[in-house]
Amino acid sequence: MSSSIEFNESVDLMEPMLPAEGSQLLEDLATELIAASRALNAMVRPSVAASMGDLVRSMNCYYSNLIEGHHTHPRDIDRALANDFSSEPRKRSLQLEAKAHIEIQRIIDYGEASINVVTGDYLIWIHREFCRRLPPDLLYVENPQATKRVEVKPGELRTGDVIVGGHVPISAKAIPRFLGRFEEAYKPERLSKLQQVIAVAASHHRLLWIHPFYDGNGRVTRLFSHAFLNKIGVGSSLWSVSRGLARNIEKYRDLLMAADRQRWNDLDGRGNLTAAGLQKFCQYFLEICIDQVQFMRELLEPSQLLNRIELYVSEQVRAKHFLEGSFLLLKEALLAGEFERGKAPGITGYKERQARTVLNSLVKAGLLVSDTPKGSVRLGFPTDVCDRYFPRLYTIGI
């Protein structure tokens, strides 16, 4: 790109950074999302939430992969987490990609990255940590003419110009300045609570518009949005926006492209980009968030979840896969959050040896999990029971 064009690349090209203040619809959606998220968090005990977090991270990875056009079966994701990789090269690469995504999201969920979330450094951290876990064959991208393969270096901003569909992102030399404006505009401390929620949606588009890396921008953006939601106390490990985006992929892409356009006329805001397009994308994004929180709230409603667990366990007992008394232990784990192994006889009504046999069979099946061999147990959610415990969690049959 010529120096004259670079000179004209003012950060004003990215304005407006937020929809106009006073948008009642967006503020109402932000208020609804805050309330729905608090209700979801309140209904799930911390120990159950810890196990659900493992499941939701796997689910988020599955749907994020789908958005990228990568189909990785949930069982293959589970195998990857156990370091059981396929001998088929392409499947193995996708398993490594899935494992990388889950590992980074876990770090995000546990707040283990010592970098402020809404910063360019954090975006670079996500890209570096994700990409350095990938196999070499996933670290190349072809230019639009398919005449040259460009190496994707973990944590490095692109050094050349790109075209993304019909969108021509800013030049490589301008990226640091635009990330600086990004950080300034979306810093949570500068915004009200409702503006923070709306900023998650707006920043999702603007980051993709900047396109700071040669590849991995979509993945980085979705992980960043997840981290941003967590940062402002609205997100959690109990739900994932990626599921909603993947299930509405065409609309998601259409609204992203619509928000890329320049403003139509003087009635379309005062910035360079369309204010109406940004408003519509933010509305869509927040509606997806609310839908996913409500979806998980319905799945995790204790009485309904207990009914589904009981039905599944009863079938397994009749098939002689589990022992009588299994449901009582699972019920205790859900309602109490966790329990000490020594309480199994009192819960089941069996003598110690029989109660221990029942408990150990559930641990072996992954329906009860523990951090240590003799520690307290809590609910586990292995892939094999997902479609029974949590209908419609995945778009495919497990």
C-alpha cells in the first residue's frame, strides 16, 4: 500500500466505535442479558458449575470450529483432551486445534492471564497462545489469488495487506494505531455497565474489521468476546455465544458485512462507517447472548435436569450397566454440589462395601468426578450422556 494511502488511514475510519448513546433497544437488551446471566449463575452450585465449565468449553470449541468450517466430532475433542490423537493427519490437526482452543478458554475462565483484557496485548496473547499449540499445517494461509502461502506466526500482527471477502482491512502499518483506538474506546472503566455490555458486541465487529492477524482473527475475536463478557461480570463458563453464532452463521456473516459498509448518508450517524449497520449487529449479538443464557438456564433447571438424569440412569440400571442406588448419588451431587465419598452409605442406604461399589462404578463412567483419588466427588458430564442430560446442546447426535 502506498505511503499516501497510509497517511490517510486515520483511526476515524473506524468510527463510530459504539452505537449512539440512548439507544433504548440496546440498553433494554443489555439489561436483560445482565439479569439473565445473574439468574443462571445463581441457580448452579459452584461445584456443578466447575464440571459444566469443562463441558461448555468443549461445546464452545465445537461450535467455534464449525464457524471456521472445521467439523470436529465431540468424541474426537474428548479424545484430544486425553491426548488420544488420530493417526489420520487432517483429523489429528483438527484435534490439536480443538485442544488448543479449550486450553486457552480455560485460562480465560480461570483468569490466569496476567494481562488486562481490553488491550492489544491481550489480543496478541490469545493469538500467540492459541497458534503456538497448532500443528505446522494449520499455520499457513493463502492469499486471495492462491499464488502464495503466508506463514502465520503466533502472536505476530500481519505485515502485509489482505482482502477478506468484500472487505479491504487497513494496511499492516496502521494496525497498532487502530488497536490503540480500540483499547481506548472499549476500556470498561470509561463506560457505564450498560455501555460495557453493548461494547462487547461493538468490539466484536470492530476487531474483525481491523483484521490484525493473517489468520485466526475469528477465533481470537470470539475468545476475546468471551473474555470481555467475563471481565464485566456478565459472561461465565456456563454459556457460550459461539453456539448461537454457529447456529445462525449466515445471518452472523451478513450482519458483519453490513456493518463493514460506509455510512449511507447524513442520517446514518456521523462516523465513516454505517451507524445503522453497527446498531443492527449489536442488537443481533446481544439477542444471541440472551438466547444462549436462557437456553442453558432451561437445561440446568434442577428439577428438569434431575428428571433427565433419573430417566437415563433407570435405563442403565435395567440394562445392568449401573447398580441400584446410582441415581441417589447423582442427585446428591447435583443438589449439594459435591459430597465426601464416605457419605455414600448414608445416601444409598447400602452397607459401606456395596455403597463404595456403586460410587466407584459412577466414577469409572465419568458421571462422578473428583480432583483426587479419595477426594469429594461432584457431577461429571462425559460426552456419552450429553444428548440425554442436555438435549440440543450439540447440533449432531453424539
